[in-house]
Amino acid sequence: MIQLGSNSGRAILTRHHIDWKVIAAFAPGVLAGAGLGAWLLVDLPAHLWQLSIALFVLYLCWGPGLPKASFGPFGVFIASAITSFVSLFVGATGPLVAAFIKQIHTDRFRTVATFGTAMTLQHAPKALVFGVAGFVFSEWLLFILAMIACGFAGTWLGLHLLKSINNRWFHTAFNLVLTLLAFRLLWQAARSAGWLG
């Protein structure tokens, strides 16, 4: 719910920069992935997902670019379906979606706006699935609202900072942040799997 509120705020504040063609292809994938995940709702080993996501994020940041076909409607649909499915079991798909979206756009505002909207779509079905599964949101309502308000304030400040840098600096910084998140996922995967002893 906190991520849903935070990304909704980002999407609202950057609504004039959203790439609606990407979102139109992303939305059906969210429904397909979340629907499949809700149907299966299985307990998969966390370290496998964490490791896979981390490696793919690193590839998207520093490896050769994906073929152009990957960013067409079908490619976006597939990426959306896979990440929406995975997000029900591992809450770490944000970096993966971000790494994918950033390859589509060179403009920093378009990247942030489209990413925020994509994540809003991805978190909405999760809230529904977890609600049906028995999570009692009302017990956490004040905490959730406070965190959403803090997230909105952070987004507002971040967008003002975004105006002061150029696209090249943004993409370099974005790659570095995503790389750090990927390394964190690798660390979590190693701990989950018991590889650290």
C-alpha cells in the first residue's frame, strides 16, 4: 500500500510526461501476471528470485541493449506480466521494472513518470490479492498514510532536484542506484540460501 501510494503520487506529479503507449501495453500484462500469481500463490525460494532479478538488473544497466522489439507492445506486455507475477512473491521487482523502462526513454522526466505509473499499476492488484488473502489494512492505516505522505514529500523534492540535472547525469546516477539495489539483492539471495554460512 505504501508503494502504491508513493508511486501514485509520482505519477500524478509527472502526469504530463507519462508515455501512455508504454502504459497501454503494460496494463494488460499486470492483469495477466497478477492473475496467474494469485491463482498459483505458491511459496517459491526467495533466493532464486532475488538472484535472477539482481543479475537481470545488472545486465540491463551495464550489458548490451535489448533488441528494439523488446520495447514494442508485445515486449512491454511480456515484461509487465513477468514482473507482476514475480512481485507477488518477492517485493523487489521495482529495480527490474526501472531498469527496463529506462532503456525505452532518454528523457529523465519521461522515465520517472512512466516508471511511477507502471509501478502504480503493478502494486494495485497486489493490494487486492493480499486483502483477499486476509491482510487487515485497517490496523496499519495511520502508519500507511504517514508513509505515503512522506513518500509524496520526497517525490516533490526529488522532482525539483531532477530539474537541476541533465539527462546524461540522471542516467548515470540511475544506473548506479539500480546497481546498488542489485548488489543488495545478491546479498539477500546469499543470506536466504545460506551461502554465507
